Amino acid sequence: MIYISEKAKEKIHQLRKDAELDDTYFLRVGVVGGGCSGLSYKLDFDNESQPNDQVFEDHGIKLVTDLKSFLYLCDTTLEFSDGLNGKGFHFSNPNASRTCGCGESFSV
């Protein structure tokens, strides 16, 4: 399962509304090679499912990831912060053995 915090849910609803996307759009979460720790997170709205997609729903938000990314994201929580220490989405990933200072990349 991939989870989403209440604050991230609110921000996703706002972003979807601002972009004038209807309810057919879901949040696609993925992992790609790169970043200073080796792997980086990827977030985007999408409305096309792929054959090996893993589909989850938490707090009313549909989250979709490909099977390969799910191996890295299992039990991860998507968070959102708007505080003084940084603003934006970040991942609380129990599978990450190391993360970079900016929080955008990790290794396992």
C-alpha cells in the first residue's frame, strides 16, 4: 500500500482544481534512476492506466504506480509541508536506507 497524509490530500485536491482536471485523473507515483542518492521520486497527474499498474486509494485519493516502482514504494507515505523548512511534497519511505539532503532522491 502507498499512503497519503491529510495535508497532501488537501494540496492534491487544490492542484487538481487549479489545473481544471476532472475526477478521471489520478496521482501517478513512480521511481526513476537519478538524483544524488541514485533513485528519484516522480509525481504527476495521469488519466491512462497501464497493464501492470498497482492501484491504491487513501483518504479518497487514487494513487497509481507501476510494479517496479511499487517495490521501492511499499508502505511509503506521501506528505506535504508548507513550513519554513521547505515547501512541497516529500516521501516518508521506510525502504530508503539513505536519502539526500533535499529529500528528492534515495537509495535502498
